Amino acid sequence: MKMSGGVEWALHCCVVLTASSRPVPAARLAELHDVSGSYLAKQLQALARAGLIHSVQGKSGGYALTRPPESISLLDVVHAVDGPGPAFVCTEIRQRGPLASPPDACTRACPIARAMGSAEKAWRAALAEVTIADLARDVDVDSGPEALAGVSAWLTGDTAG
């Protein structure tokens, strides 16, 4: 299943937001990930529209998660950024061409559509099982507990970057 690059950036932002005790400015998130601010802003807006993050206005404003990271799944982020639509859309190609099947002979999805639907169902179930908190724990395991703490300090300006 192919997802947009925005999903990757959105997931990274959600993970680093778990480490910050205060809102993080969008510009700081963009700088951290070396991506254009306008590109990242679109992903942050999608996350906000989905209710996964919210923006805080003012001098110490920025973005923060709206709920505990244990309750935000990867599927939530994929839906926010790429939408909930199916990855595979059957166009009933079997009803085309010189040997086209008549519509009344196509009342059941074809084997290809059934296989793709089954694969997508499994893919979505796997994404639903993993949370932002799981990813943050994996960062700690892979890079050490100081990794996200260092990211948090950099994002909030508590250390020279």
C-alpha cells in the first residue's frame, strides 16, 4: 500500500510531540525534519482537522497532541493525512473489451478485488494496532531514552541546537 510522504512527516511529528511538555511551533518541527514549513503545515492542519493535535496561539504557542499517545493509532494518522478511502478501487475491468462480462454476471467482486480487499483489511488492522506511544517506546529502545529528551530540549529551545 502506498502512502503519501505526508504520512511519514505527520507520524514523526506526533512521536516528537510525545516528548514535549509544551506546544511546539510548526517552524521548529519543520526545521527538525528539514522539510519546508508550508509542506509540513499541510500535514499539521490535516492532523488538527482530525482532532489528533491542536494549535495553541500566542508567544509560547505551537502544536500539541489532543489526547494520550496510547490512543492515537497509525491508522488514525493515515486517515488524517491521506483520507480513509480505499487504497484499491475496482473499476470492473471485466465488463470491458471484446469479451466483456455483462453487469448481471458481475454481482460478486472478482477474485482480484477480493484479494486486494483482504490485503487492505489486514494492512489497516496492523496500522490500527500500533500507537504513537508504541513508536515513542521503540525510539527509546532503538536510540536510548535520551533521544526523545534531546529532541524535546531542542524543539523547545532548552538547549543550543
